Amino acid sequence: MATAINEHGDIVVSPERLWKYRTWDERGYARRMIECGEIFFATVPSLNDPFEFQWREQYPTNPREQREFLEALCHRHFPYDTPRRRKQRREGYGHDLRRVLRGHDDGICRNLGEIDWGVFCASATNSNQVMWTHYSADHSGICVGIRTRRFDKLFHRVRYRPDAPTISVWEYVNDNVKLFAELSLTKSERWAYEEEWRTLDYPGAMSSPGVVDQVVIGARSTPEVRQEVIDCVRRAGYPIAVFDARFSEAGYQMEIIPVDLLHAP
């Protein structure tokens, strides 16, 4: 296990190795992961779960508390405003608040903010058949092993819940960074089979040579793809172990078989 201390002083223990399921196609993400250690951080809207980074917000419904909240919010984020400018902001936010709460008598509604973080997601397992189907083109792609100690980012385990969490909008005044980090790690329990870990950064590619140390070739990969993967591994500037995934004859299982690169074509 890899252990680190995050910015909040919490101990984070992640697996020594995490797995990224990839298709093998002309976009080249999988090739660049192997040869260059390129890690791609996807934008939140591009993620396949439509409920990613969404939670429910509890707004005050009492007019007095609404005024207090808007005043505190403006003071927290715009401390140098003149009284006149702050009043203008408060009135503008008040209009937005009334629009948001229209039809929500209990003051609870889904968050509407835009999230501009980049996300890299990986799994704790390389033998999940559903993951192979969804993310590796029906077992015809690959699964890439990532050494967490060689990656200059902390991975955090995703938490799965039956319902979306609800937070008080006063947390926006408190600027509770730890809470929002936890919300970014929360998903529906329907995705629990993925055993996901994730890390956040700016969207786009990050190069981390040597971060990949294993590659599993899908059970339905063509001979041409298998050869391309092996050639790609040989071009990498660091050792990478290669495995074949196979469907077990003993039942609904997968076997991960080492490939002898010294005797492979």
C-alpha cells in the first residue's frame, strides 16, 4: 500500500497499483500511457456518469436568514467591495436565489455550479468483467497498471451512497475545502462494482514517465493489437510486465497469464 499525508493532514492509504481500462484505438491514449506515462485528466462533463459531482444544496427559506446568508456570502468572497457595490451584489444574488428556489418549498435543490476540475479515475482490480466490457471495448482493449508511488498525485477511494448528499449552502461561506473534496469522491452505489479511486488536477494530459509497470491484454484482442501492445511496451524506456487476460474454463472467472517477452514475437 502507498501512504501519504494530504493537505488536510489526513493519512491517505492507496493500493500500490491501480488499473486503467482502455480501448486500443486511433486516439492513442493507451499508447501514450505505456510509452510516455501520460495520464489524461478528463473534464467533469465528459464523464460517463451523468450524476458526477452533483449533490443537493439546502438553502434558507426564511427571508431573514436569506438576507443574512447573502450578506455573509458577499462579505466572504468580496471583502473589499464598497457598501454600495455590496448592496448591488446582494440584490443580484437575491434575484438568483429566488429563481433557484422557485418550485422548491423545502429549500433543497440540485447544485448548479460548474465544475472545472480534471479527473483521473482508476480501479483497484484488473479482472472485473463488466469494466472490461464497458471501458476496454468488450475485452478487446487493455488494462494498464499504474504505480501510485510513482505518480505525483494522491489517489482517494470513491465512496458509494444510495442517495446524493445534501449540504447547507452556508458551507460556501465557510469555504469548507475538505467537505467539497469529499463530495467529489461520492457516487451512486450502482457504480460500486468499479472499486474506483481518483485524483484531481487541471483537465488535460500530465506526463509521468515510469508510472506504468504492467499491461494486461484483453481476452478478445486481435493478434494485431496484441503485437502492437507488445511493440509499444518494448519502446517504453522502463520495464513493463505484460499479461494476457483469458476466460477461465472453470466458470465465470478471468485468468491473468504472464507473457514471456523474451520469447514473444
